[in-house]
Amino acid sequence: MAAIIAEQRPGKTRWRSRLLLLGPAFVAAIAYVDPGNVAANLTAGANYGYLLVWVLVAANIMAVLVQYQSAKLGLATGHSLPELLGKRLGTHRRRLFWVQAEVVAGATDMAEVIGGAVALNLLFGLPLLLGGIIVGVASMLLLALQSSRGQKSFEYAIMMLLAVIAVGFLSGLFVSPPESGGVLAGLVPRFEGTDTVLLAASMLGATVMPHAIYLHSALARDRHGFSEDPAVRTRLIKTTRVDVVGALMLAGIVNIAMLLLAASSLRGVGGTDTIAGAHAAVTSALGPIIGVAFGVGLLASGLASTSVGCYAGATVMGGLLKIRVPLLLRRVVTLIPALVILGAGIEPTLALVLSQVLLSFGIPFALIPLIRLTGKREVMGIHTDSTALKIAGWTSAALIVGLNCVLIVLTVTGNS
């Protein structure tokens, strides 16, 4: 018996040590459940029922693949994606690339602050502008935690918020479960006019997030460091695979839950084309407890995702321009566009959906260089993507770019 126990302990210790290595992917996963996702998914479910469930399933599969490749890049090379691009691009191209990456990061941050402000308005009746300021201050506190206590403490805080988000958006499904037939029908890929293509692009932009692609390579590298020992790198990459699958599966479940909740509870209900209207309808249909859970989930989403978005922007700037701006200073500057929109009285849900469409167009600029780099043996060494992974990566990129092209054609020609 003693021998059996002795044999079991190393395995238990190994699993315990692996669990302690989890975390970076959960920070990246916050980008996949931000307020932009809430707006896009609720709009899709309320307007078209279960029609676009397949978009979220496909996008989440792509997200698992992309985030794994990004994390693997950081662990295998010791450099983030922006750093590797910064070394390979000439000065002019590097600056142009930085501009588009900052526009994407700005759209991300704007959506997250707006979403948090909407949540505070729903929960406490605070004016949107004041709510945006509070979200900005709260995100500064989270970033200060990362600066003073290190990445691990920041990861734990983000993981707690992710748990709150999951509870907030999954709770409604227990009161109003979806129709199994409708869900199965929604897994069949199809569109119903230009508006559904626009929504699909928005949902894709909200799910496969460019700033998360840039950031994850840095998160994995900063958390685990770079080892010259190939065996150590291989072990870390295997652990990272578990980290990514677990984190992105949770994010995917939350995203699909949002759409299913809207499809089962909000279909055909007037005024559900905004988050505020959807919250009112959920509260009316499912009760105040579910309404509060919805609002708390949205608030946690805004607080966590805006901190992660600011972190990503700093990673992009540092890698491409080799300029290090303090996170808190960057937080103050990037808060301004969202506050301007909130102060101007622009409809928050519309701003959120359009910001996600913009993100969709930014995906290829992050995704294509990532796939090219992880497929090169001179960059990755023994950790180069397998043939199957290369095919999956390029297929994902082609689908994303193709959807964006279809969106442009349908929007310009006015076809429906």
C-alpha cells in the first residue's frame, strides 16, 4: 500500500503543479465575453432566434485554435507577436501596422467601457457618463494590481470576474431553457439577408478578438518565461493547450448562452434591439433576480475586459514601437473616446455592435502573421505547426476574410 501511495504522489504533484500554471488563457478569454459580445449575441438572438448559433460555434473553435497558436508562439520564441512583427517590418510598415492595431484596440476599449457604463445604469440608475468614469477608475485599480502584485494576482482577479460573468449570463437559461429543436436547426450554416451577415461579422469580431491574439503570446511568455530546454518548452506548451481549451470552452458556453437566452425569452419582444431593452425584457419575463444577475454579469464583463484591452494595447505599442507607456497613463488616454460617445448621447448598443464589425476587419492583420510565424521552422524550431494545424489555421483565416468580403459586397450593393 505504501508503495502504491508513493507511486501516486508524483502524479498528484504533477497535476497540482500543472494547475498552478493555468491562468494566461483565462485573461485572454475575457476578450471573448466582453460587452461587445453581449450586444451582438443578444441582437442576434432577439431578432433572428437560433439562426446564428452556428456562427458562435464556428467562431469559438477558431478562437481555441488561434489562442493556442499565439500562446505557443510566445513560449517557443520568448517573444510576443508584436515584438516579432516589429523586428521583421520596416519602419514605415511597422508604424502603419501599429496604427491599425491601435484603432482595433481603441474600438475594443470603447466597447468595454460603454458596456460597463450601461451595466451601472441598469443596476443603479447612474448616468452613462458617470458610469463610464467609474468603470475607468475601477479598471485602473485592476491594472494597479497587475503592476504592484504581478501577473498571477491579476490573473486570479480576472478569473473571479469571469466566474461572475458565467453565472450572470447562464442563470437565465435555468429559468427559460431553449428549444432543443431550434438549437439544432441553428447549427446549420445559413443567412437571411444582409442584416444577418452584418450580425455574423459582428459576432465573429466579438469572438475572435485581434487584441487577444496579440496579447496571449506576451501573457504566456511573461507568466512562464523562456526556457532554452526544448523538453521544458514542450511541457509548458502542452499545459497551455489545456489552459486554452478550458478557458475558451467556458467563454464559448457563455457566448452561446447569451444568444440562447435572447432567442428563448426575447424573440418578438419589442425594444430588445438595445441592451437596456433586453435587460428590461429579461427582468419582465424571468424575474428581477435574473435581471440583476444579467446586469452584474455585464458589469463584470466591462470591468475585466477593459483592463485586459488596455494591457493588450500596451503590449502592441511596446512590441511595434518599442515605446513603454505606463499602463495607468494609457488607461486615462484610451478612456477619452468612450466618454465622448457616452457624453454625446449616442445609442450604446449601436456603438457596441459597430465596434465589433470594425474588430472583425482587424482580425486578418493579427491572424495571418501569426499563422505564418508559427508555421516557420526557423522561428518555432521543433514547435512548428503540424500540417493539420497549418491547414486549420489558414482555413480559419480564409473563412474570416471571406465573411468580411461578403459583408462589404452586400452592404455596398444594398442586397438583402
